[in-house]
Amino acid sequence: MSRLLMDRWSVKPPSWALGVAVLLLVVPVGWVEAEQSPAAVDAAPGGNVEDGKRSLTTYTCSSCHGYSGHGGVDVGAPRIATTSMSLADFTQYVRQASGSSMPRFRAEILPDTVLADIYAFLKSIPPPPDSRSIPLLNDL
Amino acid sequence: MMDVIKPLGFEYMSINPHSSSRGLQESIINYSGNRDPELITCLHEEAAVAMAHGYFKIEGKPMAALIYGSVGLQHASMAVYSAFCDRVPIYLMMGNELENPNSRSVQDPAAMVRDFTKWDDAPVSLDQFANSAVRAYAIAMTPPTMPVVLSVDERLQENRIPRGTRLRVPKLTLNAPAQGDATAVAEVARLLVNAEFPVLAVERAARTEAGLSYIVELAELLQAGVVDTIQRMNFPSRHPLSQDSGVFGSADVVLALEHPRLSRSSLMQDATLLSISSHDLFTRSNYWDFGSYQEADVAIAADAEATLPLLIEEVKRRVTGDRQRVFEARRATLEDRFQRALERNRRLAASGWNGSPISTARVAAELWAQIKNKDWSLVSRSDGMNEWAWKLWDFQKYHHHIGQSGSVGVGYSNPASVGAALANRKHGRLSINLQNDGDLMFLPGTLWTAAHHKIPMLTVMHNNRAYNREVMWVARTAAERERDVTRSDIGNSIDNPNIDYAKLAESMGWYAEGPIENPADLGPAIRRALAVVERGEPALLDTITQPI
């Protein structure tokens, strides 16, 4: 988290929040990126897209990264949708988070199978539209 | 009493009615004709004070609030604390009944808020009331501005004035704010002009539109970056010298303006830290709002806005042609940095653009498209909704933004936005409130106040159905302890049932639409709501948003 963001909070913000994965158990599964294709694209071997979509909320990232992994600037959470990381790198990212950015999610609380599902879901999300193609963002 | 209060120039007095102020209330209504001040009916004392907070941040002068001295002040206390932290003057009057042992009166009502107010009194005569009422106003408005409290006993309000009593109303003279010591200001100017990479760090530096202009002038004179915590509308958001805090990493000299919490540890180790702040001129100790001791190399205890004209002149006297060339090169570096940040924000805003729930960037962009050619004013905090409004909108004028809350107490934003919108009304400005769902539910009765008093404003919900920051904290803690993170919503989610904010607002006289989940529906909904607001009524859009 940038110092500026820290300064804007009169109480200490969650400095760990870079990419913290958190859940909202009751979020409807249908809330996803509209661009998403129903068919998994380059999904993780063995990962289940629908389960991953659900687990993103249940286990992991939605509070900081959004329901479709689009990222949260305010808390410094990067976009994780359409990740270019390999499953191994993604797993390492989650398991060995620095602690200053996000807590480590060990296999005991976030099993490998669940992580593979989440990875499959994130891989299935198409890239965001080019900002230059969005009139509202070009006529600010 | 009204002969004393009226010349102080209050436009409005918020009130939650109570028996111990009936004498004063009746005088406002009938003796003063309910004008200057006009009573604004509030359904909770905290709302009455928070409205006055928001009003000041647009109008630059206090709004009075009239509440009951015991239970009323207990309700109002968090809002008083927010105003204290935000250095906002509130003129708080409280009814009390010291001669009635059966009443819920209190011996020293102001004691409860004395840790976060600037001055209080409980006058026992009309003559003392007159002195204290005028003094309270002057003290509240002297930087550092803060809330003041007057306890007004029922006897003073209702007892007949004995025939032949001679009373007079003291003339109000506002204090000129403290200006920095000339020698110290000259030293600050010398250090800034000779710096290789000076940066201005601003927090509550601009009290008025003039303060904003001074900061722009100083920054442009020096071609110095400006890092703004946006507690006030200090600096234009699209000015190329507007920078994020990463610029501190290059700064050899940092001037903190009304920014006493800027820590030396956030700067380069050998950076020179200068400070102009009114903080130490008056503060309290029990409730901490001051952070670590600043360890400035030059510290000037003075009002920054009042000191800036002198500092600007001192800087002008010292700028040479050689330094000017250095300044211009610095400007190019900062402009490039600013443009890259703007482009990065555009790119990030596109992520999740078509998603449902709606991304907070999409909400901000859809709003901006429809308000940017109007005389708009953001009457809520800008640090909600992922700060997208600040990142995407072009904030230039002082009334474009009221800054943040001071205390970060939940429940401030909704009533403060209504108070700010009340101040904007006579100027014909379009008031926009980006409203967190959890905050709205503290004082939902404020919606009725806005409708009843015909205060036009557009409220757009950041409805993520949770206290989302708290979800983050609990999940963080669970992960660190290697426990179940899947239960972190317990105590934090606001669902099951989902709150229907549109129905809530409609029930209190607002135009409302929602829940809106499809981003494609948002633009047309904003258009319809703005048409209502421009007719002079409040409107609310319940947008279901991403968590952050």
C-alpha cells in the first residue's frame, strides 16, 4: 500500500491488503465478469471453473480482488483475472505471500484442489477491454 | 437570546426537539420568524451535528445545532468528535434544566465532550449568555477551528426579564488567524528554493478557495510536486504537479502544510522536513488524533493558509534564473509522472468494466460523464469506492469536494452529505453523494430530513452488502492463525435479508431506483435521477457494487 493511501486513513488501513483474499459467503455465484465465456479457456488441469468461481468468494480473494478478480486499487490488490502465471507460480504467490501485502494461505486452510479451481476460473476470464475502446474513459 | 444569536449570521440551526429548549425553539419560530437561523429538523442528534459538519465544509461558516444536554449530547458525541478531528467548528447549543431534580438534567453537560471541543460554557445570566455566545463563535472560528458548546438553561430561556434590566449584545469581531513568524518563513522559503526536489505535503491546508489558490501558486512557483491527503480540497486533482506519495522517495525537502501527522519515517532518511501547522496552537490530549511527534527541522506554529502569502513572496524574492531552469526541468519530470499515473488509472478502470456487480470505477465514470459539464460538488468522502472519483474526476474548485471525515467514524458520511448539500442549494450546485451502505444505516432518518427540507442531491450507493474492510481484517487474522477463513463474513456482512435502499429512500420521500446490478442500466438511471435532482428533490440509486 502506498504511503499516500496510508495517509488518507486516520486509522491504520490493512497494509497487508495487497491482494488479500477474503470471502463473502453469500454472494450469488452468478455475479461474475460479463465478458466471461462459459467455456474455460486454458483452465488449470483438473480445475473446475464453476467451483473456482464459488471458491474465489468462499475462500479467497473477492473482498480485495473483486468477485471476478479484477483487482482493488484502493487496497493495492492487483488484478488476478486472466492471470498469466502458471498454476505453480500462482500457488507460490498464495502460499508464500510476504505478509506485508497479503497473508499466507497455507494448504491447511486453502487446499491445493480449491486453489486449482480458483486458478481455472481466473484463467477462464477474458482480458479486460482496452481502455481506449471505452468512450467514458477517454473523455474524462 | 435571539437578539444575540441572530447577528452571528447562522443560516440554519439543526434541531432534534426536546423539552428543555422549548423557550428558545419557540423564539426562533415566532420571534425570529424561523429565518436566519431556519430550523432543520433532524431525527437524531448525531445527524444534527454531522449535518453542521458537512455544511461548514462547503459554506466556510458554522451551522448551529440545538440538542438536549444529557441524552441528546450522548447521541451526538461521535459527530462532535469527528468535527474536532477534522478541525471543523460546530456551534452546539444544549438545553438543560438544573432546577428540576426530576428531569434528566446534568450538572456539567459539556464535560462529556470536553476532551474534543475547544471551549464551552454554561451561562447563568442573560448578560453572561450574550458574552459567551459571541465569544464561543469567535473561538470556534479562530484556526485551528473546532466545535464549541453552550449549555443554555431552561430558566434563562423562559424567565421574564425584570423590568428595567439593561442588556447589551457584544459586537462580534473575528480573530485574524495566526501568521507564521517572518524569520522562520524566510528560512522555509530559502530551503525550498535551494532544494533539488521539494515536495508539498498538504492535509487541511486550504480552509477556503483562496487557500487552494495559494497552494497552486506556491507549487507552480517552485514546480514542486504536491502530495494531498485530501482532507480538504487543497489542490486540483488533474494538475500535473499532483503526485502520489511515491514522490517522497525523491524529495530532499518536504513542506508539510497543516499536516502534523506526516511522519519523518515516510520520507528519505536525510530529507529536510518543514512544517507550518496550527495544530500545536490548540489541541487536546485524551483522544489521540496527533500521531507521532513530527521531528520537523523547521516548525512554524501558525495557520498555513494565512502564512502562504508571506511564504510565496519570500520564494519569489529568492528565485533566480538558474533556479528557474532547474524548476522547469523538475516540472517536466513531474508532468511525465502524472500522465503515466493517469494512463494507469484508465487502464485499471477498464478491469471489470462490464462485470456484475458493478465495478466502482464504472460507477465513477458513468457519473462523471453526466455531471462534468454541470456545477457539481462531491459531498461525501472521496476515499470510498476505491477512490475512483478522485482518480477519474476533474476536481478544481474548493466546493468540488468536502474532504474526508476526520475521525473515520462510520455514520458520518450520510448526514454530512446532506449538510453539505444544504449549503450547496442556494448556489444551485449539483450535490453528489457516494454512499457506503453500512454508513447509511447508522442514521437513515437523515433521508427524511433531506426530503422534508427539499435538499436536492444525488446519492449513489456503494452497496457491497458488507462492512468489507472488517471482512478483510478478520480473514487476515484467520489466515495468520491458520484457521478457517471461510467464516470471516460473520458479524460483517449486511445481507440475509438484503436491505432495499431504494424502498427505504422512497419511504422517506426520495425518488429512488434499484437495486441496479447491470452496469448497462446505470447510465440511464443516473440520467433519470439527475432530472429529479435538478427539479430540487433528492434522488437515490441503489447500485450493487463490487466489494471495493
